[in-house]
Amino acid sequence: MPKVLKQDAQKMLGKVPDEYVFRCCDGRILTNMLELGVALGTMSDEIFAYHVNQAKNDFTSWVRNIIKDDKLANDLLKATNQKQAAYRVVARLELLKKLG
């Protein structure tokens, strides 16, 4: 895994442009990785299942394509529920904050 540079960490931690925000099916709008972690920690099983199921993984796609964090995207693919996903986001946030 390539090392994350300081400027890359800062970019991953920052807000995404308005046109790339994540719109949850419950109406929440997520603009950065921190908000994703909070949302994952507080959403219902039903909301999580809407965004993560056999057909799709919206959070992984957003993290990979918009936030540009392949490591976190791969970790999110392995999460089987929203609590695991939230934990992985929080762990990644802590690491990136140390770098940024």
C-alpha cells in the first residue's frame, strides 16, 4: 500500500465539492469523511441496507471515487454492518488526522 502524503490526507479529510456530496436515503447530506463516520454510527439497519446490499455499496463507491481513499473503500467492502463500517471510518480518520 503506498504511503499517504500529508496533502493527500488533508484532501481526504476535507469537504467534497457541493456537486459530489453523498445524499442518504433518509435525507442526510454528507460532505466529508467525518460526517460519513457519524452517519454510519447513527443510522438504522434499514438505511444501511438501502445503501449497502448485494447489488451495490454506495459508501464504498463514494469513498473510492469522490474522497479518493482506496484503503478506506476496501475496508468498507469488508464491513458487514454499519457499526463495523463506522469503526473503519473512525479508525481511518484518526490515522489521516495524524498525517494531515
